[in-house]
Amino acid sequence: MKSTAAILLLLTPGFAATPCGSLTSLQLPSTSLSSMLVPAGEFKLSNGRSIPNLPAFCRIAGVIRPSSDSEIHFEVWLPADNWTGRFEGIANGGYAGSISTGALAAAINRGSAAAATDTGHMAAANDSTWALGHPQKVIDFGYRAIHLTAENAKALIAAFYGNGPRHSYFDGCSNGGRQALIEAQRYPGDYDGIVAGAPAYYWTHLLTGGAWLAQDLPTHPDQFIPPAKIAVLQNAVLAACDLLDGVRDGVLNDPTKCKFDPGTLLCKSGDAADCLTAPQVALVRHIYGGTRDSSGHLLLPGFYPGGESGPGGWTSWITGTQPGAAEGVIYGSGFYRNMVYEDANWPGEATRPWSIDAAIKAADSKLAATLNATANDLGSFQARGGKLILYHGWNDPAIPVQGTIDYYDSVNARMGAKKAESFTRLYIVPGMQHCAGGPGATSFDNMLPQIEKWVEDNQAPGAVIAARFNTDGNRSSGISRTRPLCAYPQSAQWDGKGNSDDAASFTCK
């Protein structure tokens, strides 16, 4: 029986310019490293969890300290054999705060080298307390950590394999979508192909929408809509608009065509379970209409009708099970408390009287340059051959899909439609909520295979087939419906004759 040392020696790839154990001697700016060769099989993590069925790989863990208050943890996993020449950058959701070992494992199972970072702090995804009094950590979270991680990963890949990656990809959703656009805008040389799902690119305005709810609902508790009434609202929306696309399937193919008025649910007198009170109608109109300043200027687009109810819907992100309990409120309050005002006692009239005009001015002036990814001139990324795919769900209750459409349109307007079409696409997914799930055909293996074909084979993506499973998200439950996802501004239209659960009965028009 071979010793552990002998097994690890056998795992050392012959093509490596630098053995795994020697990578710690690599001099990277402001970075310290540790490394280990991991045998194939089950990999046990320090938190007690384990990941089964992994190939042998070199695991590098590092810390980057670009400032005196920075501590950016990152990991790079390098397959010991059968490397495809690809490098994948792993994104973060929410306020980040952890390294996604699951995503790293998935990448090396595809034969890719991969890197992930906690962006400079360790915390739950909806926890922003780490930012209070730490402006350098906010910069690390905003853009510095993902870029420095990409640079270090490429250096380690080149040292280990003897050559750098042939193709580099970044794929993220939500804050990960914002990170993706940050990379395309600020660091166009980092990645060849970028996928940005439901990007939280207008961070200061998005989080102001949540902060508005944090201020409004506690002071107007009569506006609170309990979960049972959210279901009543969605049923009314579907009754009014589901058949606009010719198919009754519980999904609005294009919610922009739905002109539902929540006032039709106004209670005739008092309150009841099957209607909305006047304050509740007002809140729904605000959610549909978007967040505005005192002059009526739109700061954040509204959320489209059709995805109000169900797991991951409004109760999770907007209205909550009780006032102030929704995720959007938690994110928005934390943003202003810990990043904008840096006041642990906010909100409260005694510490910071609320004015949306003053709030958005403070957020934009202090943090837009650090956190927002709104630049629409992607000329440098396009010139070096970069490709970008954006996607978003029509029913996303966390980040308004209209914002992504507006950003895509601004890129087209800035660069010209022909040039923009040469390197970017947008897909809007009917019935999809935040990054995944929802009543539509929302399973499409993300967009990574599409961006790889575009970068490596110059095969521009067309319609992407999406599936809905009998049990949402459970592939083993069998497919109940398929639909094509069409490149915006096209949408899938039923031929009026074929099986409406079969993608073959739809065309992109």
C-alpha cells in the first residue's frame, strides 16, 4: 500500500513548471500563499462539510493586503490532470463574505482552473456590518478583490502549468452580475467571456429602494400586505394577463404588455382577505411604479406584475412576512447604516432624519464610483475580443429587470447597435425570479456554455432552450415544459397549433 507522500508524488502533473507545494514561493504583490495537493475523491473542508467525487487538484489559499485595512482571502483550485486550458472566476452574491467551494468544485469537475474570493471580509451574504468604519474594505468589496484575485490566479496558473489560461471566463448573478460588469468596464483584460445575470449594477439606487421600504413600512403599517393577500394579487394579475400571449400557463411572457390596475382589488368597505385596502393598493402601485425622488424623478424602476407570490417572491424580497422583514429592506437598511451614513443607530429621526433626496445624494456622491457598474462604453472590452451575455428574469423581485434592459439599451446607444451586437446579448427569462426559480421554464444551465462557444468558436448565441421540471429545480423529477429563450428584443411566440409545453412550437420574433 502506497504512503500518502507517494500518492501525492504520483499526482504531481508532469507538465507543471512549478510543483504545487512550491507555489508558495511565488512572489505576488501584497500576497501570502499556502498550497496543498488534494488526492482524487472526497475532499473534507475545515468546516466539517465535504465535497465528494473530485479530481485530484492543487489547492492554493491566499490572503491579499492591498491596504493596511485589507484582508482579502482567496482560493485557486487547479486540476492536476486534463486541464482544458480554461480559467473560471467565481462570483459572489449579496454582500459576499465567503468563498464558494461548491462553485470551485463544479469548475474543476469541468476541467477548468478556478478562483474565488470572499472580497475582503467574512460574514453572511445579507450582513454589511463589516463595512462600518472600514472604507478600504468597501473598496475591496466594490471592485478591488475580484480583480486582484483574477491577476493572482492567472499568475499561479502560469506557474503551475507552465503557461497561462487560453480562455478566461467570469460568470455571476445578482451582486455577481455587478461584479461581472465591473470586470468588463474597469478591467477589460481580465476575462475573455463574461456572463452577468440579474446584475445589481446600479447599487446605490437599488439599495435606496430597499431603504425607502425600511423607512416607509414601519411608519405606515397599514400598507403592509400579508402573504395570503400577495397570492390574491397574483391570481388577479394572471386572470387579467395570462392569456395575452395565447397560452394559459401561469406565466406572463412579456409583463410590459400587462396593464393590470391593483385598484380593481380595492376593498368595498373595511378590510377582507380577498381584497386590498387603499394603503395596500398604494404600496402595490409604488412597487410596480418604482422608487422616485420628491420631484418624481425615477431612481429605480418598478417590478413587473406576474411574480408576486410563491417561494422567492414579494414576501421574500419586498413586503416580508411582517413589516421590515424582507431581504430588500435588510440589504437597503444595512447599506445606509454601515456604508453611506456609517451610523450604527440608523435609521431613526434622532440620528438621521429620512429624506430620499438627501439619501440618494449622499449615496451617489460617496459610493457610486466604488460600487456602481453603470459605464456603458465597453469599447476596450469589445476591442480585445471580449464577449458579454446578460440575462434576467421577468419576475425578479430583488432587482428590477427593467434596469438591465435600460443598461443594455444604453450600451447599444453608446456604441451603436451593430458594434454592440458583435459582442453582447441580453436574454429575458419569462417566469424567472431572482437568478433562478419561478413558474416559468427557468433551467438553462446558466449561460456559460453559450459564452464559451462564442469566445472559442466564434459561434454567436441564438435561442437557448430552457426547461421546467415537474418539481421546480429538481432535474430528476422529469421535464414538464421547454421554451426557447430569445435574444432581446425578440421573444418566444407560440405558433397557435403545436404543444405549448414544447419549445418546437415557439419561434423568436
